[in-house]
Amino acid sequence: MFAPTARRAAAQVSAQASAYAPKYYIPRTVAGMTLGTAVQYGTVAAGFGVALGSGALFIFGEVPRVRNDILRKLPFLDNYYDRTIAPEDNAF
């Protein structure tokens, strides 16, 4: 009447099999990925994200809004990105 799912079919087979038969295990997946696969993909994606984000920050580091609002807030880079002009050098 009803077709059993793969998990139920494996459970029924393992209940009827002898103690010396191989034990079947059907891993739980979401969108075709197990937890270990998702962790591996997440680690790779996080590495690429950090690399691209830090690269974009330093490429756009000369834009005044990025320099003043983001990069000067970092503790060791505040003096490096300080672009103030001395009063004696200011023409205005």
C-alpha cells in the first residue's frame, strides 16, 4: 500500500538481518550535504570572504570616507591613515 522510505527500509532490513551482517547507515542530509560537507564549504567560503573583504578595504583605503570611518578606528592603523595637513603647510 505505502512505499517505505529509505530510512525505514534500512531499519527493517537491519532488524531482520543477522548480527554478522553489515550495519547500514543512511546519513541525514539537507540539500544533498551532510554536516561535515557543510562545515568544509563554510570554512572555504569564510576564508574567501575574509580575503576579499580585507583586500577591498585596503584597495579603497584612499577613499576619504573609508579611511576616516573604518580604517582609522582600528587601533594600530589610526596613525598610518592620518592624513591631516600641518597648519603651516595649509594654503587656505
